[in-house]
Amino acid sequence: MLLTLAYGFFLATLARKGSKMLIIVYILLVAIGSVLSATASIGLIWAICRCFELQVTASQERKEV
């Protein structure tokens, strides 16, 4: 939440200076950061599911032996 406020404050500062190119670059950077964050979250969820799947498989193999 504080990060969002910081983004808004920085964007307002850029808008006050009248630098439209900086605003566009800034919005692109925020968008790229959001995509990377979402990708990292998906990767973390996948890793947890994979770890759980491996534990279940190992448990089943022990029962068969």
C-alpha cells in the first residue's frame, strides 16, 4: 500500500514537471514490475505444488516396496 502511494506521488511529481515521456517510461516500468511479480508468484505456487507431488509419489513408492 505504501508502495502504491509512493508510485502515485512520483507520478504526480512527473506530471507537474510536464515530462510526458518520463510518465510513459514510468508506467511501462510499473507494468513490467507487475508482470514479473505475477510470474514470480506463479513460479512459487508451481514449486510448492511440485514439492507436494514429489512427496506424495515418494510416499506411494515406499508403500509399494
